Amino acid sequence: KGKFVSSNNKLIRIKQNMKDEILFDYIYEILVLHGQKLYKSGSQYPQFDSKLFESFQIPLPPREIQRQIGSE
């Protein structure tokens, strides 16, 4: 439904105004690919870093390319 939850219960969702521009499956694959970069390490359990996420840039290719990435 366009929402993700991190290991320390941070909720990530696609903004309402972006739901027509970005596909959930594409975002999911991007987060799977780059997700470990968004966690602080050093403690027993890595913690999701909101500041890193705020500066994380997600490329926005055309929907057909997003669909292809999501399906592969």
C-alpha cells in the first residue's frame, strides 16, 4: 500500500502527490538495493537514520522503466 517499516519502526511512505509518478515495486527494489546505506551501524542492532534518508536521492525514470525494474 505504498508503506515500508524499518527495523526500528520508522514508517516510510510515498507522498500522496507522487503516487501517480512512482511505482511501489520500483521503490521497493531501490530500497532493497540501497537500504543498508540508510542505517547507522555500531550498535547491536542497526538503526534507521532519518537524516541519511532525507538526503537519499531516488532516480525517477519513466514509468515503463520503473515497471521493468520492479518486475525484474
